[in-house]
Amino acid sequence: MTQDATDRSETDRLREEVAEARHHLLTVQDHIVGLEAENGRLHRDLTRVTMELRQQRKRTKNLLKQRDEARTRLLDVRTRLERNRARVAELEQRRPSVARRVARRVRGALG
């Protein structure tokens, strides 16, 4: 083999190595771009989920407050209902007529 052929084969080998290195570099850069895009999407999703979590926590707090207020109102209504039922029962008891009550008082005073 001549020196010229050896130089050409060495040049060809070096060109092939450079081409492979460029291809590898492009592949790595492509992966980096893909990872950055995925990172951006994940960050966006995390921000959205964090905002939704805040909203749901606020909603839960409001619903718990409404529940507690409703329980308080229910307890008040039940208390009034029992009081009114007792009053109705008291009013529905049979009492002696007015004439009988008066006669009893008069007898007790005279007697």
C-alpha cells in the first residue's frame, strides 16, 4: 500500500469517526430537548394540580363550616321542637272544667 492510500484510508476512518460523533451528539441533543419538554409539561401539570388542591382545600373548609352551621341549626330546631311538643302535651291534658275548678276553690276556702 502506498502512503497516499494509507493517508486516504486514515482520512476516511477519521471522517467516519467524526460522522459517528456528530450523529451521537445530535442524538444526545435530541434527548436533551425531549427531556426539557417533558420537564416543562410536568412542571405545568404540577402547577395546575397545586392550584386545584388549593381550591379543593378551600372548598372543603367552606363545606365543613356549612356542615357545622347546619348541625348547630339542627340542634336548635330539635330543642325548640321538644319544647313545643312538651307544651302541646301539657295543653292537651284533660283539665277539669272552669266551673269545677271554681267550685273546688270555693269549697276549699269555706271549708
